[in-house]
Amino acid sequence: MTRSKAVNRTIRPLVKPQSLHVSVLESVKAYIDESDLPPGSQLPPENDLAQQLGVSRNSVREAVKALESVGILETRRGIGIFVSDFSFAPLLDNLAFGLRGRFADFEELLTIRRALEGALIGRTVEVIGADDIAELRAITGQMKARVDAGKSFLEEDRRFHRTLFRCQNNQLLLKLLDIFWQAFIKASDFINLENRDPVATWRDHHEIVEAVAKRDAETARERLDHHYHGISKIIAANKGGELTGGYHDHEDVS
């Protein structure tokens, strides 16, 4: 090799090794997975885990805390470490926190919810019963009363969407709807989501119910999509504005 070729050749950068507690974390996750441990299963004590892994107890403790933060493990004081029941709570907390002022992420979340509800409204039209339709009408009546009184109808909005889809008996869907809802509410601490036309929002919900009652899936889907188009306009209007630090009286983001 000539000197010029040697000088021109670049040196490949070093790959930074992952921190020790991350390696411990991955090992504990692999242990749970390979052992097929169900929720409620107790793990060996921290000292035993440290000895088996050949690391300090502090490294194990850091890994356990990290796994607790994402809902994989739970520590019961004085008892031990256990595999947790699955929960959306850690996802929800991280999602809402991560939405602070990030309009692109906020819009993407809305796009996912819009697509999800639009795709599933046809199933609701097929299976919804008279009791649920009556409850939806009662909820939209409460919305209108609050609009007339100059008040927001956030809780009614949340109940509306849960009631609209609960007839499908899909618990995962209802949990996802709650995640979307609460993420929007928490994000309103950072993004101005004031609804400047609550009457139009109420009307969207009213027309969705009436289309569902008529078993008209296409119209229900169109009105639902129109509803989310309105929310998109609210978000777009805030892209160039200031972020808010509080909660607005006429917000209805569901």
C-alpha cells in the first residue's frame, strides 16, 4: 500500500457500547420472555439477579426502575419484584408528555384516530342497539345545553365516542380511544385548542347519531370525517401562534 492511499483512508468510528444498566434491562426482559412468565410472576431478588448477571445491585436496581417506568415490572415493598399486568398508562403518560408543542406529532396522532374511527364506524352501524342510540342522543342533548350556556362539553364528548363504539365489545379499541382522548387533553396544556365554533362541533355529533340511527354507514362516516376535519383546522390555525399554558373554556377536541 502506498503512503498516499494510507493517508486518504478514513478510520471507522468506534461503536459506543450501551450502558450497563441497559444491558441488564435487556437481559431481564429476555428472562421474562424466555421463561414465559405471566403477569404476577415473581422475579428473583435483586441480589440474586445481580449475582447471576455478574453485575452490581445498583445496576439491577436501575434496570428494574426503568422497566417499572414502562409498565413491565412492579416492585412491592418488602415483598419483591413482579411482572406487571399490561397497562396503557405508561404509554399514555409518555405520549402526552411528548406532544408538548410538537404539532407534527399531534397531527399524526389525530390522523391515526381519524382513520381508526372512520374504518370502524360501519361496524357500529351494523351492531348498535336502541339503548346505545338513545344514550348518544341524550349526550348530544347535553352538549347542546352546555353550548347554549356558553360552557364546554369535554366530558360529554369523551362519553360520546366511547358510547359510539362500545357496542363492538372491543376493549382494546376503547382503551385506544381513551389514550387518544387523554393525550389531547394533556396536550392542551401546551397547545391552544380552543374551539371557536362549538355549535358546529355539536352539530357534527348530532348528525353522526342520526346517520347511525338510520343505519346509514356512508353518511355516518362522512360526518365523522367532517368532525375531524374541523379539529384539524383548529390545530392548523395554531401552527404559527403562541403555545398556551392553560386550558380553554370552549375546548372540544374529541
